[in-house]
Amino acid sequence: MEELPVMNEEQLQGKIQKGKYVLFFSADWCPDCHFIAPAMPEIEQDFSDYTFIHVDRDQNLDLAAQLNIFGIPSFVAYEDGKEIGRLVNKDRKTKQQVEDFLSNLK
């Protein structure tokens, strides 16, 4: 999974302008983020039409605030620069919940 460098929303828009992306917001100190992390390679493989990008919430606090990410782990999906879905809250997510979210994207 690609690691997003520190950037703002405008810079992010330039990066995700073409294609399908899923941003995975997490932090090193977050136990629920560590819970879902082992399932991420399989999720990435099952949804290979998306490019997955890990966003360290602590390094990208401004971006997280701009995107209204106030709980982690969280997922935001984009297609050609437009948000097409979000699974954003502070609750622990299971592999099945993440896959259901991705399966239901338009």
C-alpha cells in the first residue's frame, strides 16, 4: 500500500484526479487500526481496481480535518477525483465491513 506524504486537500485532489482510490486513515497508536491492518493486503487484492493509499492521520491532521475524518480507522473512496463513499467513524472495522463498504460503491 502506498504511503501518502503530508499534503493538503488541494494536493490530494491533484493526485487522485484519474482512477479509483481508497484512502485508509489510521495512526500508530490506534488499536482498532492494528486490528484491521492484517486484513488489508487481502482486501487490496480482492478490490484491485482501486489504488489503496495509507494516510497517517497524525502526519496529516490538516488533511483529515479538511475531509472530516474525526475517527479512525476510516476509509474514503474516490473515482476520478470525486468522493464516492466513506466508512468514517471511530469504531473498529472488520474485514467483512470494509469489503461490504467497497462492494456497495457505485
